[in-house]
Amino acid sequence: MTNNDNYEYVDEEAISDELKCSICQAPFKDPRITECEHTFCNICITDWMRNGNGSCPIDRRTISKLGHVSRPLRNL
């Protein structure tokens, strides 16, 4: 799955894994954070939850709400 069709990166391999969604493996687009502090693209985590998954894809903790990430992270 790729959610970054509107972006072109000069060297995507140089982007830290910390700035990539663990669901789509692409740099974050409209990132959201779980209560357990894992970050995903909004569309990726929303689709994940819509498909009946109510837990974090990384640590399986229950997700009851998604938050917005800090402005500096959104601006990266």
C-alpha cells in the first residue's frame, strides 16, 4: 500500500525509518498518534481500524482514539 502518490522524494532511502509509517512503509502523510505513542499515516491507521482491527499494529494495545502529532513532526 502506498499513500504518498502525490509526493516525489529525491532519496527516499535516506529518510529515517522513524519518519515512516509501519503499515505502508512510506514517509508519513497526515500522521496520527495512538495512545501508546505509535505514529501512522491517517489513512493507514483509519483503514486498519475500519477493517475490524481495534488494536495498535505494533504492540496490540487497544486504540480508543487517535491524536494529532506535534507541529514539527507534521512539518517534516
